[in-house]
Amino acid sequence: MPQSDISVPNSPVKTGFISQWADKHLSKKQLTLVLAFLVGVLTALAAQVLKGLIDIIREFLTHGFDIKQENWLFLIYPAIGILLTALFIKYVVRDDIGHGVTKILFAISRRQGHIKPHNCWSSIIASSITIGFGGSVGAESPVVLTGSAIGSTLGKAFHVDQKTLMLLIGCGASGAIAGIFKAPFAGLLFTLEVLMLDLTMASLLPLLVSCVTASVLTYALVGSASMFSFHLEHTFTIDRVPSSIVLGIVCGLISLYFTWATNALEDFFRSKRSMWTRYAIGAITVSVCIFFLPPLYGEGYDSIAQLLNGNSMALLNNSIFYGHPDMLLPMLGLIILTKVFATTATTSGGGCGGLFAPSLFLGCVSGYAFAEVWNLLNLPVEISPRNYALLGMAGVMTAVMHAPLTSIFLIAELTGGYDMLVPLMIVTVSAYLTIIAFEPHSIYAMRLAKKGQLITHHKDRAILTLMNMDAIIDKYCLRIAPDTELGKMVNLFAKEKADTFAVVDGLGTLRGIINLANIRKVLFRQELYHSLVAAQLMEEPPGIVYIDEPMSTVMDHFEATGASVLPVVDKGNKFVGLIYKEKLYSSYRQMLVDFSEE
């Protein structure tokens, strides 16, 4: 990354009275804990502001709806919300704020932990408009991005080092989850599983501070009751293990459909260059889905509450199926099939939102429908639709996000359903094993993984991902024109310490390289100084590195060719510079030391 794009995180120059005071009176660890506390407070407040805005908008728009008949306003509200959001992002924010968790992963992997300051507020406004008007997405990813941006902004304000900056980003993400769900364990595990930060035990303390702070503040603001009221209908017994395993497999397959369909639909929308074309397709898709299937309106938490409380017929309200209880199961099946269209059309059409709520909603509906079908088939053991709706939430969330521990504790904390821990574990393990057989990366990470831009718990690969190719390339190396005479080249070589030079034409295209060791026999033959030119002495490079290649691939090039230096070009074969194996490995070793230090 060009140095001009970012500030230097360990700059010795401090600005501001508070920053100077902290530098004098607080150690590095003390400052980190103080910042983690502040991040917890600010993310909890951000989460409550976002939830409050969504509730205000939704209540204003839907108050007084007659539940006995379909409402044509469902065809209008989502389209208005997506349009307002798209215009806000285009003309006010002027930056992409979608795919919140993916942006955090990219910031950790490629931007050295730097997230733009506007993300502290822009996602809150955009997602509250989208969801309040009925966009079929969740508020969690936007508030996670908000929390991480708060952590990044505070870290840069106090000029912390890169490792601490990434830790504060994790504090923001975990604090956001803990605050919006009142689930501190889930917040902590989310950072470890989804953001994949490689943390030591000592690094967990700031995360815990943020999680606990955000949770306690949320308790103080809205009360300590669980987000969903859940009462265990049947205690778990050994004879329900087979149905739990099958449910996990079903959740894994549904998540695979959701993941692959999401990527295919996003590619489809991305192929439409016009913002208005994307908006028209997205708005029509979302509005039609919500008109026929009103539970798709917004986050879907009301529908989850109805299913967990056994009031499943409430899902028929405001729909063409109202008064036809026999249509509940077909309606649940349609929701499972169309949820991915409503969610992707919302975000790709111009709206802002995340996949937390959609995965929980889809899992709840899937688990409830699974139990209903199981009981209809008169299989040996009758199972509770309410219980399995809860289990389905964990199963689908696990498979979509590849986060089994986060899912287990989030569902337990959301519902107080700790009595279901054993079946929760069975379902999540089954779902996870099912999804990884087909898709090794979560829905957040798969696009970055394809580009080699994903940091992982594998320390060697994580270091390669964090390495900055721009800092290793020698962009100011000597360039030789193809028609340069040998005599002139000798004079140029005498001023350089290098022994490998690039031959570049007037258009900046790489033509070849000159290795002094291979032309040593003619270097001092003065009678050839005017008869030989660079084009006659150059040779094909043993390999070529492209500027956008991941560092692991660059390492592979050196290993395969045995070269000590390779040229770097862009996609148009324009010469960028030279990359030296010695400098590459030296940078790798230094980053390994920095990465391993506590």
C-alpha cells in the first residue's frame, strides 16, 4: 500500500493534550486497556442508537397495519429505503460501506488495520434507513464495522503500533456483538473465529474489557432480559441425537445454498454497471418477496420470537395466506428458498446491512420447518418445533459464518437456552462438517481468500498476508533502454551496486533483463562498446511477479526459479520494479519477530 494512503501508526509525534498526557502517565498495556474500555462504551452506544433508529422508522411506517389482509405498502417501503440509502452513500459518504465484516477482514489483512473514520457513523445511518424501511438484512454487520472503525480511529489518534491497532479493531467488533446482543461470550468468540486474529492469552484481556463494558452498559440502558423469550419444551434425551445430527446436515446444506446463491447473485448485480439498473432490479425483487412473504420484512426478529414462543401462525399475518393454517409449512419453505434473493437484492441494489440476522432468521425457520416435517413423517421420536427452531439458528449461523463456538454461545445468550447446550453442540458440529466439505471459507472470507488477501490462524500464511509488497519492491532501480550501447551501459553499471538490470522500452514495457554475470566476457571489450546494444545482451527473466499477486505466490516464484531477483510488472506488462529474494526474506523474518512478540 502506498505510504501516502495511511498514517504511520508508530509515529513519535503526538497530537492533542489527552494523547500527550497518556504518553507520559500510562504504560502501553494500561493505555490499551483504557482504549478497550472506551471502545466498549462507544460501540454499545452505537448499537443502541442503531437499534433505536430502526425501531422508530419501522413503527412509524407499519403502525396500524391490518393483519388480516396483504398490504400494498410492502411494495413501496423497501424500494424507498434502498433508494434513500443508495443516494446517501453515493452523495454523502462517497465510499463503499457494504459487506462490513469483509471490509474489516480486508483492513486487517491489507490496510494494516486502518479503517476510514466515516465508518464510525455512516453505516449506522445507512443501515437504519435500509432496515427500517423493510430491507431484508441485519444491523449487526454494520454496527460491527462501526465498532471496528471506532477502535481503529482511537488507535490512530493515540498512535499505537500496528499490533495494538488490530487488537483495538477486534475490541470494537467484539464490543459491538456483545452490545447489540447482550452476549459477551459471543462477542469474544466472534473476534477469534470470524476475524481470525491470532491473539495470545494476554491479548484477551482488552477484548474481555470491551465485551463486558458493552454488555453491562447495554444492560443498564435496556435491561438484562434475554433478547428472545424461550422456554424449553422437551428436555434433551439420547433418542433425539439422530434428529439433531440430521438437522445439522440440513442446516449445512441450506447454508451452502445460501452462500453460493449469494455469491452468484452478487456477481449478477456487479455485472450491471449502472447504479439505477442495480437499484431497479434489487428494489423490485425485495418488494415482491416481502409483499408475498411479509416475514422477510426487516431483520426478522419478530418472526423468530413468534416461532420460539410457539405462535407460528402469526407469520401468516399481512399475507395472502392469512386464515389458512395449512399453508404455514409451504410458506416456511418459500421463505427458505427466497430469503437469499431478498437479502442479496437489498444489499446489491444499494441498501446497507449484514448477514447476522438473515442467518439467524433462516436458521429459525429451517429448524421449525424441519421439526414439522419430521413429525409429519411419524418418525419414532417426536421433536419440538420450538426447540429445533432454536437449534436451527445455531446450525445455519455456524455454517454461513464458519463459527461454531460463536453460534453456540450467541444462541444460548440470546435465549437463555443453556439447557440446550448439548444439542446445540451436536447441530453446530454437524452443520460445520457439512459446509466445509464443500466450502472451506465463510461467506465473509471467501472472496478475500480467492485473492490471497485473507489473514488466518496459520502464522506463516498470516505473516505473508500482512507483508506489503509495495515496501519490498525496488521501484527506483536502473532502467536500460533496448538501444543503449554497451559502452554507455558499462558507465551506468559502474555507478550501481546491483548486478541485475531491467531492459524497458519507451512505453514502459519490460523487454528483458541483463545479468552482469552472464555478460562478463564482453564487459571490458572496448571494440564492442558501439556495436552491441542492450536488446542483444538481454535475456528472458526466469520468472515474472505481478504487482497484485499475493506474497505467498511471490515466494513460490522464487522457490520455483531459484532466482535471487525477479522483475515486477502490472497487468499491462508495464515494468514496476525489481524484488530481491534477500530483501523479501529479511522482511519476512522481521515481521515474524514482530508478530510473535507480546
